[in-house]
Amino acid sequence: MNSKCVWLALMIFSSCLAYGYGPPKLPGSTSPEITTPRDARRYEDKLLQDPGDAVSHYLLMEYYLKDRCKYKWARQGYQRHVLWFIKNRPASHYHPLHPVEDQQAYQQAKELWLEYSRESEDTKVLLRAASFFSFFEPIQAETIYQKLEKKDAKDRLGLFGMRKMYWTAFRNDGDKRYAAGALAVGEEVCKRFKKKKRWFLANMAEAAYELGDYDKANKFAKECLKTAKKNEKADGMLMHYGNIIQARLALRQGDIKKAKDYLKKSIDLPGDLKGITWMEVTGPDLMIVKELLAVGEKELVLEYLSVCEKCWPQEKDLIRYCIDVLNRGMNPPFNNPRIRWRSGYRLSFGCSE
């Protein structure tokens, strides 16, 4: 799969989780679906008669989304319907755009969201605007979130969005100010929405580690492992990343044996847990890979990547490339090992797309 398509799917998925985005309410118990060019033409003709039909716009947007990375006509169709939603239903729904691949449409969308952010007082609209800027323009997103705070609108969705924005920005450029923001927002979420805490613990542990607060990183990593035993839905994710942070802490203290044990635990989970399934989405942790290679633990890295190759099928060629490079006595040319599974992933390995 093209890495930009992976980026787009991720952005849509994470937006749905963070903000509850979804299709307009459709009549009947089941939603219609466009599956053929003839169906698409019929719905496009329908829009000529009723340009405000949100259901048709949504179905066409979903149809073009499937092939937007392959065909120019699909990309243009997707962009057209995304812009319609931003112009006409900014509080209800939108799909993301890429500033390079969708350059002209992205600029149009950017101007619209900037106008909304200046003039609108609607919390939902402002949250959508902040989400649009979160991935590529975090400073602009932060400004919008600050406006929401002044409105006393720092609710659950706003906090979740802020955490996502800060964490994405940190992974993209490594600015520790963003890691500090992610940690602070995560801690506030844990205080105010305790039932959601388990979804933030892994990020908080890693943010604390990157900020050099190793005691807090250790605390959150242990809490990951403890919470994993109590919350079935979060078992695999928390066990995987809790063990990864513990491995990095042990490695930093020079305890190679303990680091090995924690790394093996991070991938050798009991069969009834879902950590490996989670890795299918997130991919391997490159920071621990880089740190292990720095102390000469190539065999352990090869073992870890071999497991990742089986659990991350959509990028098995990329993992195989790294294994081959290591077997030739070289290290993969990491550029940004914080990036896991977004559009820059291949570039983080120094690979071309």
C-alpha cells in the first residue's frame, strides 16, 4: 500500500476515534454503498438536481477514497466532496487532505478552516479546524485549542484532540515542547476521565522518557503493565509498550540482560492478548531498535524485526529491507525513528517511497 494511503487511512481512523466523526444519518437501517462507476455517475447526476444532498456527497467521497492514490479522477472527486463538507457542513464531518498530494485542495481547505477559526464560536467547528491542522501545522492547531480553552470548552474531545496533536507533532519533528504538552494533557485526562486513562498511559510513559523524567516514565510503564491485567480491551497495547519503555530504561542503566527480557516480553505475549494485533497498526518501535544497535545488540534486533515482519504484513518489504541491511553488516539509515506508521515511515528508515 502506498505510504500516503496508509497516512490517509490512519488520519481518518484516528479522527473517528478522537472526535466521533461519521457519516451523515442515512435513511433506513442499512447504508447504501457505491461500488461501480455507473453507481457513482448516478449519484453525481443526483447532485445536479439536489446539490445539498449530504448523503450523496458522503457516499461519493467514500467511493473516490478507495482509488484516490491510484487515479487522478478519483483523487479529484475525493477532493471535491471533502471541500463540499468543509464549506457546507464544517461541524458534522470531514476527511483529511494531504498538503503535497492534494496541494490545491489543501490550500482551499486551509483558508476555510482559518476563517472558521477566526470567526466561529461553535465548539465542534473549532475542534474540526484544530484536527485539520494537527498533523502538518501543529502551531496553528495549538492556537485553536487555546481559543477553545478560553471558551471553557476544554472538554473530553478537546483534550483528546490536543493530546493527539501534541504527540503527532513530537513524533514528526522531535520538539520536546510537544512531548511536554502531550504529557500534561494526558495527565489531565487521567484526572478528569479516569475510565479513559488506559488509552493514554503508553504515550505518557514514552513522553516522560523522552523528557528525561525517568522516574515518571517507570511509573507509567509499570502502570501500563498493571492496568493491562485488569482491562481486557487494552491488554496487548499496554503490555507491549509498557515492556518497551521498561526495556529502554534498563538499557539506559546498562542492564542489557533485563532490557532483553523486557523486549522479548513486549513481543512474546500470551495468545489471548492483542498486542501483536496492535502492532499490525503501529509497526515496531524504532527507538528501541536504534538504542540496541548503538550497544551492539544486532542479534536481538534481528529477532525483534523478524517477529515484526510476521505481525506487520502491510510493510513486510520494509522490515525485510532492514533485516538485509543488518545482515550485510550495516545499520538502517534512520532519519526519524520516532515516526512509526504515518506517511513519513519509509523516510524514517531512509527508504524511498
